[in-house]
Amino acid sequence: MITTAKMDSLEYRLRRSDRRSVGISIERDGTVVVTAPHQAELVDIEKFVSEKKIWIYQKLHQKKSLNREKPKREFVNGQGFLYLGKSYRLKIVDDVEVKSGSSQKAAPLRLWHGYFELAESKKADARNHFVSWYRKQIRKQLKERIPRYDKRIGVTVKSIRILDLGHRWASCGRNGNISFNWRSVMAPAWVFDYILVHELIHLIERTHTARFWRVVARVMPDYEEHARWLNENGADLDL
Ligand SMILES: [Zn+2]
């Protein structure tokens, strides 16, 4: 027997079978299939699915990223590039112009008066300049944002690395080390905060246990909305 069930915005197919425990799989087309024993109560199945929700979102996000074509941004005038959820248009400017009007020292790329400005001579290497610009912003953002959460969670961040983590937004190592995907800062601020909070909590609880999600919910009561946003839009956060 197969029925379709819905939990919040998550739709899944419920298949009853002779198996003894509840299982979740995600089909090639992104359909979530929950297989449960005939006698399992719906509330128990729902509880199980609820606990696995973030895992499901992550898997769906991976599938989406793999299936969908990359956004393919071109580094030309007028093309939009994301930073903290907003899109800013690119302007290719004279090298001289990048240096003027700014107190900061000449950078090949900057966000200036609502535009990304890229020096003409740096065009060929535009992608790298964007990546290093994003890396710098993440460090800046984290410096500001970590103090909002670390004491509440009871953790100390020892070091931060900004890497290309592919489909993952961040990861957590041992001894207070966290790594961020350089793409993460393209997400809206509140989603970026969710990625941060998620990793900070991993410093005390390494896996996605019920306790892990309880702490997440305490620190960020609307975290599910953010996780969902990542699932739906994560594939667009790229160059
Ligand atoms: Zn996690």
C-alpha cells in the first residue's frame, strides 16, 4: 500500500512493507519514500521522519545540485552576483577607478555603492577574484557572528578554514575547528547564521542526534525554515 503523506512542507510516499523498521530513501527524481512495517503507528513514523528531516533536505539538495545545471554566471557587465542573499550587478571598470574614491587599498574586486566593481585588467581571472572576495567576507562575517552564539552554546572556535566543500556548506573538525564552504556567504544572513549555528553545535554533539536538534531549536527556533531555504535554493549559490 502506498500513500502520500505530508509533514510541514515535506512530502513523502509512505510504503507499508514486511520490513521490521522504518527506512527512508530518496529516489532518482527526488521522491522521498518512507518504508514502514504494516503495524507501525503513523505518529511514530512521523516522529522518525521528523528526526531525519534535515538529512532528507541535505540529500534532496545534493540531488538537485547534481541534476540541475549550474547557474553559469558570466563575468560581464550587468550580471548579478550574490552576497548575503542579495544580488548585485557587476561593473567592469578602469583599473584607475577601482583605486579611487575608496579608503580601502586597491582591490581587484569590491562591492561599492551597490555594485560589484571588477578592474578591467582582472577580467580573465574574475572567478578567482570572486572566490577570494567571498572568503574574505566569510571571515569578516564570522568575526561578527560567532560572538552572538558561542557562549550561548558553550563552545570555543579555535580556527576557521574556508574551503571548497562542494555540496556541503560547512563541516566541523576536532578541537574547535570549523570549515566553511566559500559559497555559504551567498545565502541570506539568517541562513548563513543557521549554517554557523549548526556547525557550532556539532562541536558539542558530533552527529545529528535528537539532542543535537534540541539545541539547534533552542538557539534558533525557526531553523527548519532556514534548512528548507537551503534545500530549495542552495544550488543557485554558486558562480
Ligand atoms: Zn550537521
